[in-house]
Amino acid sequence: MNELMEAVRAGRTAETLRLTARLTDAERRARLAELKELRKELRKTPAWENRSMKVLPALHLAGAACHTGAAAAAAWIAASDLRWNQAPTDALLRALEGRDTGWLADVAHRLAQRPESAGVPYDLMAALVARSGCEVPVTDPYVIGWVRHVGAGRCLNLVDRLRREPHLAPLVGGLFTLKDLGEIRWLFGDGPGSWQSALAALAREGLLDRASLVDSCVARLLRGGGGPTDHRVFLPLLTELALTREEQRARIPDWTGLARDAVSPVASHAQAVLAGLALDGELSSRRLAEASEGLLFRAEKKLVRAQLVLLGKVLSRDGGATAELLPVVAQAFGHEDSEVQERALKLVERHAKRLDDSEARDGLACLVPQLVPALRTRAAAVLGVAADTVEEVYEEVLPPAPEPVRTAPAPRTAEEVAEEVGALLATDGDVAAFERALDGLVRRTHQDPEGLRAALGPVLATRWWTRTEQRHRYGREDLFGNTRYGLLTAQEGLELLLATLHGVVSTHTLHEGMRRRTSEYECVHSGLSRVFDARLREVAYRLRTDPMPLLLAMPSWSTGLLEPEELVDRLAEYRRLDARVGAADFAQALLRVRRDDRAAAEQAARRARALGTPEGTRLARWLAGVNTLPSSARRTRGVRILLESTELPELQDGFPPEFQRLGRPTSVFADRWHCAHWDRSIRGHWLAVLPERREMVAARLLGDLAGTAVDDERGAAVLPLLAESGGEAGEAVHLCVAYGLGARHAEDRLAAVDALLVLAARGELDAARLGADLGELVGRGAVKPQRLADSARTAAATGANATMWEMLRHVLPVPLAGLAGARPEAAAVAARGLGDLLAVAAECAERSGAKGDVAHLAATAARRGSSRLVTQARRLRDALAEEVAA
């Protein structure tokens, strides 16, 4: 071993630097092979271990010094495996002394091209730029590093620090081309002393080109790319630059684009600029119409109302603009908020008499049907249109009821099995995809285990547990044998099966995992999770000891349902092969087999009994029964409404112990703090455990769904699957949907709306029950009216107005009653969001032609004032009392 390698292996950085300084270029290149070999050696040792911590800085330094090519040197310096403990920047710079300026510039620019995640020190790149005298690289990592470097200096104020920057203009220009400001947004600050005020000050001093800053700001805001907080940096800078009226006038197309398409704060700023120009007579009516067309379609009611106010002022002052602006005002007839519609209609009523163009009047008349029914008569009168020509015959529109999809057969070849397993490991698949891959693994192991192992080679190479150092670190038996919680997710189950085929897990561990019973930390999910877990552990053990020819519980349909004739055929195949049936697999098959088609069940039972096997006899008895549900009772926990169920003996008699938990009573007070079921992807598989008894699954998911509304958690994505599953849609299913409609996150509310519409399309929605549940939850504070209003509006927008009205008319009495006897402070809280809910209810009632009365609505409508709550209460009262037009 030479002297340099001894110093590197000993981790002596100073000595390494001294030794490399003596080497010629040829000697440097000669040392590279040994350095690369040491690097490979260290890759097998975790970077946080003592040896790596000691050796890595010296190795990093030696490699940077010994590479004579700029590309190779930059690649070594920025290598990911050397990143954990790099050599000090000053040592690296000393090691690179003596190289020509072109070489240093090349290295600097190559390092600057590395992604931010490479962690190349800014000080190193900046020093190389300074030593080489090259043009500064304006890349994202370099600019981000510069911002952090400037922000770290506290001895001078920000303006002075920026004045000292020799490359100020190009680096400031680089701020506007950053892909994402998320990591450094907090460094820009706000108000005096911020980057925005400092850059504006430097522009006033002439150190930065002011026109270029303005153009870059506007371009970045127009681009709409980058992160969601871009406007918090560039909009304040644009404000600090204080554009003159001439500069504002020169960018009218830009303000129009920003007002139409930018995020709300930017659109508001652009709208204010355009409003100032319009009121000063410096914006033509055509330009104002262009800006208004986009603005009036925005969701932000504040912007839309402000634009209508502006249009009203311009119309009052300039009668000649009526023909151009009034059709634009009428575009607001299609806005989702009825108050916006009414504001637009008032403007049309006020100025329509100036409209002499019959073609323009016809254009306005075409937009009248977009108004809510209560406003159409007024619009028809002012435009001289017959009222019956703008009335629409209401027809309820529901999406087509989704049909279950037939599950495709298991993959036929080992290569197809490997392909499907790899896809499932890369992305979570649905129940059908998982079951197909599982059945394929079982069949191919029984038929050609060696061929399957060979086909799975590329898949196994990607698994982290195949690496020797990981197995040594964690212990191969602990990876898949730990049954303290005993709960496998779908992906973990596939990992277990692959590890079994690969020989990573011992037979003893597989047997213990299948035999051992987990009893700690019971929670409401345990029955479902342990059924799933028991079946996978049984399959893993049988892969090693006695491969099964096929899976009995492979579902026939995407919901998990299994046709009885197919199960009988599989049992017959087991009898023909004299194969031993897996207890967990057969138990799952019984839970999945269809029993609601009595004719098919009786025919299959006769065939099963004729097999003359214990499993055939058991199946025949099972098919003779019907699916029953445990009785349930409501319980409250805090603001939540939950369900407890009683015992169901049918699911305990003759089933394996892990399955018997499904038939035991459930309690809402079971300890959830130790619940290990945080992976929401498993919930679709839980539904496939009991595909004809979704009420039982829903009752066990109810606490999780309540969390989406009460605790702002995520997790309502399972609701459409719940709606598409089989069996009775009773109290538990409707409560789950109710919580989802009040979920904090919009994606969860959308999933709940999908579930509601699926239930309605299948004729399984009890709108009165759902509405009563929601009313109670709103009254308890578990569901916020604003969120429910958003969900109801989304559902109604699909055409389900009558369905939503039927639900809302049962929701409203409880919150309306809460307003009546409440003190002012409590009434203000109770009224929050209720106006939005009343607005949706009024629109649904108007569009569907609903009539009748809602308890406590008249008292709310009789209150004084013109708040949104009172206005919408009156609107709903009038809609319900209105006579049907002849």
C-alpha cells in the first residue's frame, strides 16, 4: 500500500492534502484505481458507521485532487455516496490549486448543473467562479445557494450585502427563473428589510435595471409555474417597484391575463390596476370587456362582485359602452352563486333600455336559462321574452350505476406473473390485480417453481431486503416473522411471498408466523386485518412446504365476490389432484361466495355435496344459509356518532380463530392509540373480505371516516368502493358517507360525493336517513356547514338536484333550530356557513320544483337584516311556497 492510500484509509485529511500536492498528473491518474476500489468497499458499509465517517472526507479530497478531467472531478465531488461526510471546502480548494482557469471554470459550471439534492456547497462553487474569473452559472442550485449565503450574513443589512455582490444583475435575474421557491421562500421576508424592498432600493440607485425587474416580475406571475407561494415573493416586489400610470397602461394585456388566470392575490392586484385605468378613462370598453369575460368566470365571489361593481360604474358613466359591456355582465348569469346572478341581473335591468341592438338582446336572452328559476321571470320581463320560453322541465340526472367487472384469470406464464408482481410493488393495485398476482404466484410455484424464480430475478434485484447489509442490519427473521402486530399490508404480503421464494425467510419463521396468534392491542379493525394477514401467511408457508395448485378464494368480480359454481369447480380440482385445502384460503372463499342468488346457491350446493369431501359438505351447508348482519346501536364519543355491533355466531362456528374475530362484538371505546392500521391502501382489501356485508366493514371504518371531518385527517378515498360493494347499505354506510361529505380535504369530499351518487344511481341511497344523520352531526359540531355546502353543491352540479334537496331538507331543521333560542354569540357561531348551505338548498329546490315546508325556516327568514343567512332563507322559503307554473 502506498503512502497516500495509507493516509486516506486512516482518515488523515491534512496528510492526504499534503501528499496529493506533490503528485504529477500521471501519478494522480495512477492512484485513481485504488481510490475507486476503496470507494466500492465503503459502499458496503453504511455511511453513518465509524469507519465511513472517518475515511470519507479523506477519500473525497483525494479523489477530487487526483482526477485530471473536469467532468470526472465534478462527478467525484458531487457523488451521492460521498455526500454524507465530505472534505472541508477550503481543503478542496487547496487541492485544486494550480489548475488552469478554464479547467476550474468547467468544474464550477458542472457542479452548478448538479441538482439541489446533490448538496454541492455554494462556497465551493462561488470560490471556483472567483478563481477562474468565468461567467457566473445562473442555475437553480447556484442561485439557491447564493440566496442562502446572502441571508446568512448578519453583519450588514441586506442592501449592503447585495451591493457587494459582483454578479448582482445575473443572480437577481436567476431568481425569476427558479423552478421552485419553496425551500428559500422564508428567507425573502416581508416588509422593510425584505429582499423585495432591498431589490427595489437597488433599482432606484441604478444598480439594477428597473424595467427589467418589472418585466421579469410580470412574466413570472403570468407564467403561473413554480411553487404555490411564488406570488408571495414576486407580487410584493412588483408593488415595491411602484409602477407609474404610463407603465401600467403599457401592460394592459398583461393585467388582463393576470386578472383572468392568476392566483387570487395576483388577480386582485391586476383587477385593481385595471379598475383604476377604467375609472380614469384610460381603458377602452373593449379591453374592459376582455378582462371581465375571464374574471366573471372565476370562483372567487369577491373578485366577481368587485368586477360587477366596476362594470356598473362604467355603464352609468358611459352609455355608449352598453352594447359592448352588457353581454359581458350577463355572463355572470351562469355563476354558481345566486347573489352574483342577482347583481348581474340588476345591472341588466338598469341598463337594458339602452340596448337597441336586437341581436345583442337575443344573446342576453340565450343566457337567461342559466339563472336560478327565481330570477328567470324577472330577466324574461326586462328582455321582452315570453316566460315559458326560458323555463326548463326538470329532469333528475344521475350517473349510470357502476357494474362490477369480471376478474381476469391468473397470468399464465412465469414472465407474466413477474411483470404483474413488479407493477404491484411499484404502485398499489386494486383488489383484482392483487388477487390475480397472488393466484399466479401460487399456480406457478406449484407447476414450475424454478422457472418462476428465474422470471422473478429482475423483480427481486430491486428489493431492499435482498442486500446483504440490510439483512445483517435488521435480521432476516425480524423482517417477515414479527407477529406482535401480525398485520401485513398488500405490498408487505407480496414482499413476504417473494422473500419466501427467494429463501430469505426460514421455514420455522413462516410456520411461527402462521401458527402464532396475535392478541395484543385489539382495535376495531383487527378482525378484518387479521383475516387478510392469516391468509397471506398461510400462502407463504405453503409455498415453502406444500404448494397449493390454486387459490380457492380468488374472486370472480372486482368487488371480491366469488361465484359459487367457480368455487365448486376449484374444490373439484383439489379433489382430483388430492391436494390439501388451506384453512384460511377456504374460510375466505366462504366469506366471499355469493349467497344472494338463491337459485345459483342451491344448484352449487348440490354439486358441492356430491364431491364427498369435508370442504364440499361445509360449502353446501354454508350456501344453504343467508347473509345476516349483527344488530347495532349508536354511541357517542365527543362530537362523534359511532356504532357498536353485537355478536354474530354465524362467523364463529367452524371458522379458524383469526376469522372468528369478525363475529365478535365491536366497541367504540376500543383503544385506538395502539391501532397499527395507518396504511389506507389496505381498506379496499378489507371490503373484499366481506363483499356481501359492507355494513360490517363500514361500521369498522366509521371512526376513521369521522376523523376526516372532526380531526381534519385524510382517508375517505374508500367511500366509492364502499358504495360499489354488495349487501345492505344501512346505518353504517350512510354515516360513513355523511362524515365524508363534511371532510376537511376537498379530495375526500369529492370521494364522498362519488359514493353518494353511486348509491343513488343503484337505488340504495336513503336520502332522508343521510340528511337526518348530517343534521345531527352539524348540530353536534362534527360536520361544518361550509364543507357540507361544498359537497352538496358539487353533487347538485351533476344534475342530482332532487336527490340533494331530499337530503338537505332533512339536514336543515337541526341547525335552524339552533339559531332560534341561542344567545347572540352562540347564534353567530351557529350561523357560520349556514347561509351557504341554505343557498345550495334553495337552488336545488328551485331547479327541482320542490314544494313544502322546512321546520324553523320561516323564523329564520323573518329575521331582520340582509345577511347571506337571512337572504338565502327567504329565497328558500319563497321557492318552496311558489306555485308551479302552468
